[in-house]
Amino acid sequence: MSEIANPCQSCGACCSYSRNWPRFTIEDDAALDLIPASLVNERLSGMRCDGDRCCALKGEIGKSVACGIYDARPEVCRTCMPGDAECTMARRKFGLAALAA
């Protein structure tokens, strides 16, 4: 998939916006069991973060990134879409231009 087709692979801003963003919400126990325990925060309420950055994110924000648990990522990660309000807010924090929704 090209960068134009998937701008997320050259961004990563939403995965580094806030330690409170990658929260578990509607995942069932089976879905949560797929996430490695080392990537779950101490309260078991979301992803472990290093500062504001999700520990599952690999690469350099704004250049080239990938999710280390893409297939098992939480619902909140699945609902943030390129160009939506959350994407735009996260990209702004890192000085990245907004995407067309």
C-alpha cells in the first residue's frame, strides 16, 4: 500500500498523542488476551506508554511507523481514521499537516 493510500505508515501521531488515548473500551476478554501483557499498562486499562507514546509503536513519528500488534490493537486504535478530528488533533501536536478526511 502506498503512503498516499495509507498515510498512517508515515505518521504515528495518534499513537503518541497521550498516554490516556490508547484505552481499552469495548474489547472482550478474548481480544485483550491477544495483547502481550508487557504492552498493557499497570492498571490494565489500556496500552503501556513511554511518556505519551504507545509502547507498541515502532519507528519515527512523521517518517515511518508501524504498530507492533496491528492485528490485536485496541478498538480505540481502530476507530481513529486518517483525516478525522482525532487524527488532525494528534498531527497538529507534532507539527504535521492535516489530512483530507
